[in-house]
Amino acid sequence: MSPAMNLTRALLHARPNVFRTERTLREALRHPRPDAPLPANLRRTCAVRTETVDGREVITLTPRRGATGTEVIYLHGGAYVRPLVAAHWRIVAALIRRTGATVTVPLYGLAPRYTADDAYRFLDMVYRAVLQRAGAHPVFLAGDSCGAGLAVGQAIRCRDEGLRPPAGLILFSPWVDVTMTNPGIARLTAHDPMLAPEGLAAAGRDWAGPRAVTDPLISPLHDTLADLPPTWIYQGGHDIFLPDAEAFAAKANAAGTPTTLHVWPSAFHVFVGAGWTPEARRALADAAGRIRAAGRG
């Protein structure tokens, strides 16, 4: 583990974990925060288009120099109940800088006010619009944490509805089973500075709304995972989502969906947002290479 990763993880352990219990989560949600504003560096380096789709904001960033025509739809994390934060913009900025892709960031509605059904209606509209704009260029779905789970869910919808599939899925620390029932979670809970199963399971129930928490659009691990696009997962070993990420990769590969799981044993949840660490830089470089390769193909 690098010194930068070690220090960042220690700082995260010193902060309160709002997911520790359902009570601590509910208390945190009593004081909602707005989405983090678009950073000045992205405004300088990208042409920014903001539009409203189905009543929700969609931000599209196209690099002013070196644009390739490749498209990425990036879905932010936050357990479906927390807004976009500065770390998400750092990930988006890194992907744009390393790939030349246009990145679209849909600000989907959060639980408990909104549910997965609201999000998928919104994302269907966004996805179809990006496909039309992309033409023959590749379109990737990417995201972190719950946003990565939502990206898989959207790929499942494309498969089931006969839509053009994404060129690939880029998943950072994906949340693929909101039930939080994997027995392997318990051994990692004390090591995870950011997440805890009780609060997350409550957030998952809110997000599911009228659906079962095992519905594949809520918990993609419960899908067959057959006939999905090539998938790359970047996962920390000190993250309670690791056991489900391992199960997802094994199931997807067994079903014929090519899936690569990269694990950094000492890294925390969505460590790619800590771009000052060499672990994050290596993960983002690999993800960007996958996106660039599709553009060359």
C-alpha cells in the first residue's frame, strides 16, 4: 500500500460513517446536501451543455481539445440517497483527460423521494439521446458504487429491450446486491471506513420502491448476467462490496460475459476518487485504456 493510500484511509476512518445503522442514515438524510458544483477546471477544458430531461438535470462535457467522439455516460455513487460530490467530478475529469471522450452526467433523483423506476425512465431517455448523438462511435456506461450498479441495470435493460448495447461497462467499486446478505461482508466491515451493511440495506429498500430488493434492476447480481457487454471492475480490498464484486465477476464470466476484476488489496471504497494515490492513477489509466481501445476499433 502506498503512503498516500495509507494516509487517506486513516483520514477516512476518522470521519463518521453515516451508514453505520439505519438510524444514523436517517439522521443524515434529514439534512440533505446539494450536488457538488461543476469545478472550474472542467469549465475551462470542456464545452459544457446543461439540459433538462424528464425534469432532471443532465450535464454533458466535451473536451475542447482532442475530442474523439467516444461517449461515456457516468452515473455517480452515494448509495442512491446521497448527492454527487467533488470526488465524482475528479473521476469524470480524469476520464475526459485520459480518453478525449464526451462524458454525460445524468443527475438522477435520489431515494427515498425517488425510486429505481424513476431513474430508469430518465436514463432510458438519456441513453437513447446519447446513442443518437454518438452515431457509429462507441458509448460506454460507467459509474461508481451504486452508480456502477445502475450502469449494469441499464445494460440489462438494453439487452432485454433490444437496444444497441453499450461498448462496455466501467465499474468502480460497484454495488451489485443491495440486500447486503453475502456472508463475506462481515469480515470486511471493521476495515471499511465508509460503508456498513445496516444503513446500506435500508437505502437499498428505499431505492427498490415497489420492486423486490432481489430484482435484477435493483441488485444486478441476481440477473443471469448473460449477453452483457465486456465489463471491467476496479475494486478495493477494504470495501464491503468486494465479496459481491467477486461473485458478480465469477457469475458473469461463467455466463459468457467477459468480465475483468482488478482488486487493490489495501484500497478503500471508490479509491479512484483519490487521484493523488498511485493506486487510483493505475486504475484510471487502465479504465481509460479500455475506452480508448474501443474508440480505435
